[in-house]
Amino acid sequence: MKILILVITPLVLAYANAGEINFDTINFDDIKKVQANKLAIEIPMPIKEQVTAEKNDYISGEINQFHLLAQTSKKLIYTHADTQKEFNEFINMWTPILHKAGLKPAKPEYEHEMAIQRYDSDDDYVLRDFWADKLNYDALSSSEIYKLQHELIMSLKKQNMPTIAAFKIKNDYTRSTFKLYYLTKYNENSNHEINLRHLMKGNDIDFDIIEKAGINIVKKDRTFSMLYIGKELGFVTRFAKSVEEIEKKIEDYKKFLKEYNKEFIGSRITKLEEPIYEYTHAVNIYFYQ
């Protein structure tokens, strides 16, 4: 089945900062505060939905209405819906998608402009999403976008994490991109859940350390950008005035990680070509969150 729906993404980008909101503990007044940060953009009238045959084993199409683009968290999906009509459209679109994924939707909830659809699964699977807008690709090339999307879908498939839906997102405000929805096993600790993730901290990544740790690298996107499937990686850089001082900082950080039940992966010390203030050495430290 192919769903064609059109999307305005600046609202989504602002709202997506909510990240992994814990809907089991957050109240709706807090959610409204999150919504207050979204950008005010006039949304054009939607194009009528069209459904055509699709050879893929996942639902595909385009979205240009913010309220139809689901966010995922815990064992639920959610969105901002200004009206009962938008709420109904969201639920009507996503109920069959959840069923296709083998998930069992509960009674949907609508309060304070929030549409929430909880679900359950016999095998404890959950729906997760990946937003591709920060990756390195030619946004003017539909073929390049499709190639990248296919690459990610195949990588997920190899890990027994089937893609349920893949929506292209195209509008006049942001570069063309896409969003994937796939299944993975639920973990109460979201940092330990096996997901398609993007590591991009600004510094160049020591890929050899990542590979030595056995982390499943999907794509070396840039020298400072990497896609991988696994638990959430952490990456920090520390500076010091000598090798001895930088080695002490590594040991201190290992103790910090152990105290907070985080796992050290590896580190690399480098001597700076030119001192930064009085600092002559730096170290990149990798760990599991």
C-alpha cells in the first residue's frame, strides 16, 4: 500500500526536540510547554490522499501535514493535533500501520492538543523512527535520497528490524529528506535499546575504535558523522596540559562512567598541533550511555 500525504517540517523539527518523552510520567501541562516552542508557519491546504499499489513490504509515500507524522516513544506514538479532525486523521492513518507491524493499538487519547496512541505487542516489539535530515546527501537528487533510504532499510533488515513505513518529506522550508519507521525489541532503558542511531558530535570520529568495539556501523557519513545500529553511544573530548594530566582525566572519566552504570569503550590521545590556551593534549573518549 502506498500512502501519499504532503508535509510541513519546521513544526516537526521544533517538536521533535521533545525526544524520548516519558509519557508514563509526564503530564499534559508539561507537554503543552513543549508545544509552545513550535514555529508559527501557515500550513497550506493538504492535497487529497492517494493510494496506489506498492511492491515494497513497507508503506511508502510523502507527507506534508505535520499532524500525520508520528513521533515514537516507549510503547506509543504521538503527535500534535490542533483539532478533533486532525486527531481523527492521525489515528485513522496510523491504526492500520500499527496493525501491519503486528502491534495492538489501545484506545487512543486526545487531550490538550496531544494525540497519543498506545499499543502492546505479544513479542514486546516497539515502533521506532529515524529522521534522515542531518545526513550528508544531495537533497536535489531524488535518486540519491532513494538510494540512501534503501541502504538504511536493508541494514535494518539484516538485523531483523523490519521497516514498517518510509515517508519522503519535501517542502519549501527544509531540504528534502525522509523518515523511517521500523520495529525493534523494547528496552525499559531507552539508551540500551537497539536502534538505528546517528553519532555526530562535531569532532572527527575514531572509526577504528568503534570497529574494534564490534559496533555495527551502517554508514560512515562524514569524518564526524556516523550511522550505526546498537545502543546509544557517548562521545566526549577532554583537554589537558600534558600527557600525564590527560591520562589522569581518562581514569577519572572511567570512574565517573562506572559510578553511573555506563560502559567505557575506548579512547585516543592526540597532541595538538598548536596549543589551545595552555592545553597541549586532547583525548576522545567513547562509551555506552
